[in-house]
Amino acid sequence: MFYKLVTMRDLSLSLGCILLIFNLLSAQKQEIDTTKTEQLKEVVVTAQYTPQSEKNAIYKVNVVNSKTIQAKAANNLRELLQQELNFELSQNSVFGTSIELQGISKENIKILIDGVPVIGRLNGIIDLNQISLSNIERVEIIEGPVSVFYGTDAMGGVINLITKKEQQKTLEGNASSYYEDINALNINGKIGYKFNKNTLQINGGYYHFDGLSTNDAPRNLNWEERNQHFGNVMYHRELGSLNLIFNSNVNNEKLISIGEPDRRGNILDKDYYTRRIDNYLNLKGKVLGNKFVDLTVSYLDYQRYHNTFDVDPLASKRIRAKSDNRDDNIVKFNYGGVKAQLGKNKLSDKINYAIGTDINVESTEGARIRNNKQSITSTIFYSSVNYKLVHNFEIQPAVRYTYNSSYGSLLSPALNTKLKIDEHNKIRFSYARGFRAPSLKELFLDFRISAGPVTYIISGNENLEVEKSHSFNLQYTFHKTFHTAGSLAIEPSVFYNDINNLIALSELENFNRNYININKFKSLGGKIDVTYHPVEAFSIKTGFSIIGRFNQFNENFDTNKYLYSPEFATNINYQLKKQQVDFTVYYKFSGKREGFFIDNTDDSLVKTTRASFNNLNATVSKSFLKKNLRASIGVKNAFDVTDIETVNEAGQAHARDMQLWGRSFFIKTTLNF
């Protein structure tokens, strides 16, 4: 049972926080302004024909808005998503934080910024620590495949970060500082100038984290030291009913990986350098009366390399290793693309549509790539039609055709429906034939490493097939507003994913491994979210989810059973309006999770269990100077969770799962001018 998994100490602390806020609510209820307020409609753009309110979207789009980003004091995407249901994050030393959504992970979750893909996957991972939120207005999330609109990597879902673009005054700016007592510092600044129909904004910042250790290694920081510099320039021009936007982002990171002594006492440190330069030009708006055009031209440049140092611990010196050669380890990725979509979305019409094309070229360079350089060209056409069969029921079939220079042609269909029972009740159902194309690394990797007299080879496979999935999602929404500013929303949902031809590395044979299509994976589960907003100053959102996972190991070990893991989350917000003080609490319980690993001593398959854990953050914020100055203090990971033990079936510890780095306290200030 779920309640047995939570310790009495953690449960008492959680209930105490909830009861405290309810008591404050009761005490302040008489002071609340009872003036009727209008509920703001959240406008979304991800996978839509035209920008529209979330309640009218046929896809269920979850929005994490700027208020939540501020309340969580989140510096990057990892910190923002830690307490979201159906999300599981895992930390890998050097590669960074990866993400799992609906049980699907790594390459199958597409991350976008203003609809433009984020590139630079290492071992299938885009490090969420490198995605700064300094200039992000909101994050839009769609669970389940969105391959028709976004193609490869979108089989498990899409996370689209929307940057801040609007400006009201001629001159606007802000400056913020953040300090966390684990020696993490984040400083940001932004200034914008608006003249006639033009807006120019410049944003920049610096993030430093000293790193820390959560294990007993004699010389190791498993959470490595990071130094990041990031900047952004945005130019916005109004052209009648159209908007032209040029956006350029630069992000540089230095990550310091401290090595441990080998059996001979030698120590190697490595400094990893990552550079991202992302540019796009976007033209969107109304054309031909009721049509909406969205045209994006993008060029992305990513590179990563490392320097290796021999370490003398007695003299506390590092000397560049003689064997170090940047040309041998540098990895470069480039992406150039043109995406154009024309959509029609007028709610009074029975038929609306979107047609689009997406032409892009991806390339990679480096000594670990076959022939040092490879590229893939994709030409895509997609179309979607929304038809209102009756006033309250709409159906939206869609299809995407892809021609890829590596694997040839592919057709990917999808079907979405929405039934509006009445003003308070809606049902959404979707089916999609998702896909993921083999990556450049999986196709063309040529990596060799020598260990004594033996050379190990890991290679790509140009004959890989495309991963394909059947995915089903069913979601029900009940939403009701009452009296002045109150509302109640209840949203249960279920999903099922079946992925074939999953790409994975083969077993080691004659010191060789290569990528092959052998794996299969299934996930099923559901969740329920309840959001209660009894009065303007108070809201609480509570949710429970359970996810079952199945792969080829289950067949050999557990008689075809799914392995289930539960989650529970609560978000609480309370405002003292007269005092301009906000209280927020974010709590998530992650239940125990079972899995498998192969014991290299005898190649046997062993079942493991990762322990459950709790994560609670709390923030108190106050505004000053007519809300131009905002100060926040808070605690992250109040239960002081560090690594989570994974125990095998014999009761012995196998590994430690890096999740959190222990309790920390922070302070953040933001000045707007």
C-alpha cells in the first residue's frame, strides 16, 4: 500500500505544512477581496494550428508558467521538473541529468526552445542542467507521441520552452541573484528597448556550482563542479499582423571531473567544455484573413571536448597529460533546418487544417565518427485536419511523411479526438504511430579504446531500422468555477505505449559491440490530478500516478509481468495579499522501483529494487517597492535525501542512484525596472 511506503517522520512533516497553511487560510479569509476576478486563459502554441487557449486544444498541454518557475526558484530544467508527476530524472556523472516521461526515456523525449530542437545528445542524454531558465516565460509539456508535428525523438513526449518576448514599456530590464548554500551562485541580467514597432532585448548570466560528493570515494565529486556563461539576443519586429523574431543564444559550460586513483596510484582529471550556439529566425501571424503562418529558419552549433590532466595530489598540481589530444575526443553536431506551417483555426467553422514541411540537415564531426564526418538529410511533409462532427465533438486525423537519406521513407499517422460533454466536462483520446530515427552516433560511431594488449571497439550500424511505437492516451477533465474566484479541476488519465525495434548496444563479442535493433519496451499507467482553488489567495494541487514498465528482461525473469512504481505530488500556494507575501510548498513521493541488471561475473540476470524517497521544497517570497523588488528564501530537499540505494534480490547493495544532493537553503532577489 502507498501509505506504508512513507515514513512517519516524513508524513508528519508533510501534514504539518498542510495544516499550517490551512490555519493561515482560515485566519485570513475575512481579509480576502471578494471582487469577482476573471480567470486568465492559458494560451499554448505547442502542436497547435494557431495559438489558442489550453482548454480548446485537442492535445492535452500541461503548462508550467512563470509563476511556478519563480516559486520553485528553478535555475535550469532539471530543477523545474523534479517534482512533476510522470517525470523521473536520473543523474549521470559527466553526461548530466536525463529525463523519463511515461516510462520512456532519453532519445525519445524531444526538448525544444520556441519549437526549435535542442541538439547535442551524449549517450542519448541532453543534460537538463545546461538548459537555463533565465529567459523562459513558460514550459509547455505534451505527454505521449507528437511525431506528426515534431518528427523523430518525439515518441515519448515533447517539452517546449517558450522564451519571453513581450515588452510593454519603452525601456525595461531586470537583474536577479541566487545563492544556495551548497556554493551555487546564479546571476542574471536583462534589458530591453522598444522603439516604434521594434523591440531589442539582451539577456546574460553566469552560474557556478562548486560540486559536492554524496559517496565515500576518497577523491571524487560525483556532482561535478560547473561553470556556465549564457547570453541571448532577441530582435522583434511587428509587420502588420505578422511578427518577425530573430533569436540567438550562446551557452558555454566548463565541467570539472575529478578522478580517483587507479590501482597504480595514477590520477587523471578531466575538464569538459561544452558550447552551444543556437540561432533562429521566425515569422508568424495571420495571413489571408483567417490563416496562420509559422515559418522558422534555424541553425544550431554544438561542440564538446575535454582536456586531461595528470594529478600530483601531494603537490596539489595538475599537468596536462602527454596523451591528451583534443582532436581525438572532440564531438561536433550541427543542425540546419527550415520548417513552415500554414494553419486555419476558427472555432465556428467545422473544418480546420494545418499543412507543413520540414527540411533539415544534421551533421557530426570527430575522430570517433566513421570517416570523421557524417550527415543525414530529412525532407518531411505533414498534414492534419480537424473536423467537428457535431457541435461538441471534434476529430483530428494527421499524417507525416518523411524521406530520410539514411533509412528511406516513413509514414507516421495519428488520430486525436475531443468530446466536450458540457462546459465542465471534456474527454480527450489520442492514438499515434510514433517513431524515432537512428541517431548519427548510432549509425556512424567508430570508437576504439585500448586496455593493455586489448582494443575494445564500439561501432554504429548503418542498417538500423527505425524505432516504432503504438501509443494510446485517454484523458478526462472536469473543471468548474464557483462564487468569486474559486475553481475545482479533476483530471484522470491513462496511457499505453508499445515500442518495437528499440535500439541498444549488443553484448560484447570478440571485444566488439555495435548498435542493433533487439529491444522492445512497453509502458502503461495512469494518473489523477486534482486542483482546488477555493479562494483567490489559496490553491492546492494533488496528484497520484503509477507507471508499469516491461522489456525483454521481464519475459526471462518475471513471467511477463509489468514492474510498477507509484508517485504522489502536492503543490500548495498561499498568499497574504496585503503583506505581498507568498508561501509555496512542492512535495513529491517517488515509490520504490524494480529493475534488472546483468551480473558480469556469470552473465546472469539479477532483479533489483530502488528504494522510495521523498522530496519537499518550500519557499517564502515577499514583494517590495510596488512589486518591483522580490525576495525569496527557501529550502530544497527538506528531508535531506542524497543517493538512493539499489538492492539486488539477494539483499545486497548493487549501486547508488544519484537523485539529490541533500538539503540546501537558498535566497533569491529580483529587481525589475
